[in-house]
Amino acid sequence: MSVISRGFRGRGRPDANLPPGQYLTRDFPVLSAGPTPRVDPDRWTFTLTTESGERREWSWDEFRALPSETFTVDLHCVTKWSKLGTTWEGVPVEALLDEVDTAADFALAHSYGGYTTNVPVEDLVDGKAWVAYRYDGEELDPEHGGPARLLIPHLYLWKSAKWVNGIRLTDEDEPGFWESVGYHNYGDPWREQRYWGD
Ligand SMILES: Nc1nc2c(c(=O)[nH]1)N[C@H]1C(S)=C(S)[C@@H](COP(=O)(O)O)O[C@H]1N2
Ligand SMILES: [Mo]
């Protein structure tokens, strides 16, 4: 009997891919703190700024010419929905970081519309984060962050800045939009780091 049940994930047992306190959803909810900015790719830029003030900027065409990856990841929102097995295409953040001279430990992502979110640099490298521009085989919808959004799927989804237009590297950690109003500074869904003090 144990042979049959090994690996079986039904019958009320939590899904091994579902962090504590989360439920599964099949649709793709839209969560934005403000209006959806409409960003024309002709005017789109992505700017990487280092702790010493060095700047590297990509136009949309330059950015799209960078080597990309297709990857499948699970998404976990702090409002408790999770969506498993989503497929995206984008540029690994590490490839962008490789273009500048930096020893910074922290990053603040910023977006069209003013949204910001902070993350340690070590969470942006080694295949853990992308600037994504395709979802499920299509160009990314504006509602979900198109033309391009950050994706850091191992952290709660508020860290995945939609309409991202740059990353500022810093020596000191600087809380972003949600982090400065009580959300957890790091946001690991597996440790249920939803709010400050969790
Ligand atoms: N620029 C920007 N990025 C953002 C947000 C936002 O309000 N503005 N909301 C965050 C939150 S709280 C979540 S859960 C996800 C939602 O992404 P989705 O709308 O594609 O589901 O985007 C994150 N990125
Ligand atoms: Mo969220």
C-alpha cells in the first residue's frame, strides 16, 4: 500500500509545491497598486545604476537582442493565491549585472509609475531572477507588467516589479513601496514572511 501512495499528493495533503497558507488558483489575478502605465517600446529604457554612480542603459531593441531564457516557475502572492507552472521568457538579471562593475549587496528595482521594491543582489543571480517580456508564449500584457517585468519567483510576488525600468544597486538596503508600509523586507513564501516581524 505504501508503494501506491508514495508521491501521491491528493486527499487533503498539502501540495508539496504550495507554501504554507497559500491556495491554488488557475486564473491569473491582476494586482496593481495604481493605474497600468502604457509604455511604448520605442520610449522604453532599462537603466542599471551602480553604488558608485555608473549607469548602463538599454533601449527596447538592445534589451530584446540580449540572450533570453524560457523558464517555468511557481508564483506566490502575499494575498495567498499561488499559481503553479507558469512559463515565461526573459533575460536573466545576472546577465545585466555582468555589464557593470559592482560589489553592492542590495538592489532597488524601480518601475514606470513609481513602484519600487528591494531585494538582496544574491537573490537576483544564479538563475533566480529575470526581466521577463513574454508569458505563456505571448508578449506580456500591460496588466501583468508589459512591456517587461521583474520576476523573482522564490519571493512573494510583490518583489516582481511590473513595468520595471531599472535597478539601482546600493550598499545599504532601502525598503521599497510595500516594504516601507509593513510588508516583510525579504518575503520568503516558504517561511511565510508576509509582514514585518513574521
Ligand atoms: N509596478 C508594480 N509592480 C507590481 C505591483 C504594483 O502595484 N506595481 N504589484 C505587485 C504585487 S503585490 C503583486 S501580487 C504582483 C501581481 O502581478 P500580476 O498583476 O501580474 O498578478 O505584482 C507586483 N508588482
Ligand atoms: Mo501581491
